[in-house]
Amino acid sequence: MTNIKDIAKHLGVSVSTVSRAINNHSDVSKETKRQVMEAIREFNYRPNAIAKGLIQKKTFTIGLLIPDISDPFFSALANAVEEMLFEYGYQVVYGNANRNPDKEKQFIANAISRQFDGLIITPDSLDPELIHLISELQMPVVFLRRRTPKELSIPFVDVDHYQAACTAVNYLIELGHKQIGFIGMPEKSFTGSERLRGFKDTMNKHRIVWGTDDIVVGGRTIEHGRDAMDKLHRRSPELTAIFAANDLLGIGALEWLAVNRISVPEEISIIGFDNLEYADLHWIQLTTMEQPRVEMGNRAARLLLDMINDKDNSKEFTAHNIEDSSVVPPSELIEARLIERKSCRPLG
Amino acid sequence: MTNIKDIAKHLGVSVSTVSRAINNHSDVSKETKRQVMEAIREFNYRPNAIAKGLIQKKTFTIGLLIPDISDPFFSALANAVEEMLFEYGYQVVYGNANRNPDKEKQFIANAISRQFDGLIITPDSLDPELIHLISELQMPVVFLRRRTPKELSIPFVDVDHYQAACTAVNYLIELGHKQIGFIGMPEKSFTGSERLRGFKDTMNKHRIVWGTDDIVVGGRTIEHGRDAMDKLHRRSPELTAIFAANDLLGIGALEWLAVNRISVPEEISIIGFDNLEYADLHWIQLTTMEQPRVEMGNRAARLLLDMINDKDNSKEFTAHNIEDSSVVPPSELIEARLIERKSCRPLG
DNA sequence: CTGAAAGCGCTTACAG
DNA sequence: CTGAAAGCGCTTACAG
């Protein structure tokens, strides 16, 4: 590989001059610049970004930690993050943790040694060790589709699950439903509990009575949805509508109903949450609350970009270290949108 | 950030000693090593991988160029690649080209300046400029889910589309079908033309007459499948089976048939290609040819790993340059597997 | 077993 | 406008 020295030697100038020409510094003669550019073409020279990074303490790479890249939800999110960051010249390194806590930690450790400029993270396990690791990070970080644990002062971008759940249940109520069931994710999951809270609060607000028989939680897959629908139907056959806390659960419910020849939305209405590609399939046509993945990804990227710029600038203007000069920007709560398809109908 | 010098100073030894201790060189006393390890803990020191990479000309990062990370097919593939490479200590950088030729080129250029150790690529556009760029790469490369253009001597890992198409059509023929239609991707796509070739050859081999009326090509989406099925049904209403060259097309066909109350598989059988998650949905249950994504990803990773090791070793043993010492390993053609679900039935 | 020195490929004050 | 020198944080012969 030819390097800057080869170019300099070939041109009979110093490496400093070549460097300045390449980096478009103003204080270099037009003619020299032209020659340098020509030599670069001729030798097919590519500056070594590693060396540059070492000296500038800036690598133009961002780490993106995600639970599972083969989950369409996260891959779309990742895509949105990447697109924005790419625009600004950053390369994003996906850390595909595969829901493995050790891999998450390793990724963070890696981010440090590899001198990433910033991190966008969606950790799955927030054990004390991970939190500690994150707290020691010297680089800008933003949580994505997660809430920041209280120990950390780091901004997050997440959808307002509680609000969205309220919207979903309200929608059913406005359609005239009163006997509404809930199929939910594991209770210990933050997302799951927020959506359940939205359900309960909205029901209560409208003074609609409900019982624990109307609620089944514990999973996130189609299979779980199927089982939950089965349970719900046996325990509360009078239900006219179901709020499924994610689309996969909703699809599972739809499946059980199809198998048991209970027609949707004629006999029962279903609303989901996520707006996966699945939801739009001809057989499914699931009304759902959309988690705006592109918007979320973009906002997280933008937030991180701002933090990085703040940091870069504070380096220039002051000698203070990062903690002093940077204020944590505000977190962002994003609203989910109702997507009406054909799985709900007005009652009576 | 504390660096190796801080550790050395604190311990009153030289940086070389610290370096050797960290990297487990044998020639360092047990006691020194212990002290170094302790200091590392104490200072929370993390070696700078950038500096190390610069000097060792090895970054332990692999670039993975994919057309679209939000396509579940590719994200599963990427996942498989990443898992294997991670095992061996490599970090993979996803290059999400979003089917944009410029982004593909930029990614390759980036791979050079950032000194990646190797590349696994699934380029979308193979224009001369891209090919030229690739040909000048000094690092090991493997094509994944693509065939290497003849100008390049680079191994590939791909499924045997032709063979798989033959298997699919054979399956229908063995079921007793003779009036078989084909819904295909754009003809200019290699994959599309191979699958079509498999269809034609197998029909001919069995001396089954077919006409151009039985074939509709040109797209890869559900919508295309719907339109194609519509055309096919009007042009050749006697068809008893359809080979859809990908699952999305198959699903589109299924959708059109459902809308038009033509039952599957009673009135018509459908076989797809890919085995997307969709195919297993209760309403769809599409029999299909599976492209083994995990196997493909693993094999590509393994191949690249071998090439990298060869290169690393040849550096040690000889002074020859890479081209001399390395022989291109053989490409791998992977067999697709028939997944029987409920969209095909024996005739008569 | 350990240290001093050179060097990886760049950038950046500093001096002229 | 240009060059010599120092330095980013490491590793690696070489000498002892």
C-alpha cells in the first residue's frame, strides 16, 4: 500500500504539505494541491484512516447495540440510524448481541478499545455490571427503544408505550366495546408493564369493569398469542374486543380465531401493537399501533450527532473535560400512530 | 484515558514490559505480569485497538456488504456471518448499501482506508467501476449469495438456484401435475434467470409441453405475485400448479387466489422459493424451497477466515506477496431443501 | 527477563 | 506557502 511518504517523495515535497493538500487546508498553493491530487490518482493512494484516527482521536465510527438484527423491528430501526449517520460521514458498527448479556458487555468493551465516537444502545439485560460499564464510558451515548436506568444520566429515545396503549384501548371503547381483553408480554418487561398499565388506566377512566380473567400475559410470540386467545375465550367468552400488546400476539389470536371459525371483526375485534410487515398481509389486516421505527432511529442518530458535536467543540474552545461542559440533552418520547385496517369494527 | 505509558510509569517498568505482559508473551516474569494485571484493573486500562491495529496491520474487523439489512433474508444471513466471525474475535461492520451503487462503492473505499482484514460482499450492482474497485482490493474477499463475475478470481458461496428450481418443478411433476405455470423475478437478474432455466429444463426433460403463456416474470414483491397470478389465470386457466420463484411472489399468488375464491391446494398447487418466516403463517402454509441462510452465512465466514489465516501465515513464512502465495479456495454451491407445507397436493 | 529505540502512517503546532 | 519535528499509543527487533 502506498502511503503519504511515497506521495511526498514522488513529488519532492514534505509529508506535511501532502497532508495539508489532502485535507483541504487553505494554506497550500493551488499548483501543489493539483499535483498532489494527481499523484493520489496515479498511485491510487487511500489515506490510512486508522493512523488518522489515532492522532485525531476521532474515528468516525458509531456503535449500535441491538438485541437481534434478524428481528425485522430492529433491523428497520438499525437501518434508520445508519442512514442518518452515514449522511454525516460516520460508519456504524452493528453490535448484534443476540440477547446474550456477555456479548453486550463485550461490545461495549470493544467500543472503548476501538475508540468509537459514540454509541446508540438497546440493551436487553440491564444488570448492574452492564450499567457500571456504561457509566464509565467517556463517549456520548443514547438509549434507543429503552428507558435509561436511573443510575445513568443519558438521554433516551423511546415510544410512549403507556400513551399508545391508552390510545388503542380508547379506540376500542369509542367503537362501542366494553368487554375488552388484554394479551400481553411478560410482566417484568418494562414495555409489557407500560402497555398493561395503559389498558387498566383507560378502562378505569371510562369506569368499565374488568377482571383478571380478561388478562393473559407472559409471552411475545405467535404461539403465545394463540394460547392466550384460547384461555381468554374459555374464561371470558363474552369478550367483544382484544388488545394484543404486540402484533405477533395479535396474529396468534387471529390464528386461533380462524381455526375456531370465529370471524374477525364480525364476532370479535383485535387491535395490535408494532405495525410489523405481517400486519398488512391480506389474511391478517390487523389494526395496530405503529411504533415509528424510522422516526425513532433518526431521532436517536440526530441526538447522538448533537452530543458528539458538542463534545468536539468543547475540546476546541476549552480545556474542561467532557463532563463539565456537556449538559445531557433531553430524552424524547415518541407517539405511536393508530393504523386502521380491518380487524376492528364498531359495536352495535 | 489512561494509556500504556501511565501503567508503565506507575509500576516503574518500561512500556515494552507492560506490552509484553498484556499480550501474554512468555518472556516476562510471573511477578511482573501479576503487577501489570493489577494495575490494569486499578486504572481500568483498555489497550487502544487503533494504535495496535496501525502497527500490526491487523484490525480484526471484517466488512459485510449487504443490499438491505431490513430485508429479513439478508438480516438472517448477516446474523449467521456475524456469529461465526465473532467467535474468532472479529468485529463485523455491516455495510448496508440500501441498493444504492454509490453506497456500495463508498463502503469498499472505506474498507480500504479503515484497513479491514477482509470482506464478505453481496453487491447489487456489478458495474465495471465496482468490479474494478474490487479487483484492486489487497484483502481477502468472498462473494455471498452472488456469483463472482468472470473478471475476478474470488470465491463465492451461493445456493444452486438452478438445481433448486429443478427440484421444485420435479416435485410438482411427481405429484402428477403437468399444467404448471411459472411466476418469476426480473429476467435480467441472475437468480431469476437461473430459476427460470431450471423450470424450463425440467419441463422439457419430462417432455411436458409449455408455452410462454404459462410464464410471467418481472418482479419480486407480493403485488407482482398478485398481478402475475391474475394474468396467468386469464391466459392459462387450465393450470393446476404454479412455481413461484420467490415466496413473496407465491404469497401474492395465494392472495389473488383467496380473493377470487380459488382454493389452494384443492384447485391449484403453489410452491415458492426462500422459506421466509411468512411462509409458515397459518393462512399461508406455503410449500417452498428453503435457501439455507445460516449455512450460507457460516460457510462464507469460514471461507474468509481460511483466506485470512493463509494470508497471515504467508506473511510470517515468506517474503512473497499475497498474490503469489495464496491460491483461491473453491467456491461453494449450496443445495436448497424442500419444505413441505400445505400449498401443494397430489393430482388425481 | 527487561529496557531503549525505532517505527506504524498520519496530523499539527512552530518556525521560516 | 512549506518543511522539520514531535507525537498519537502501541509493538517489536535488538542488546544486555
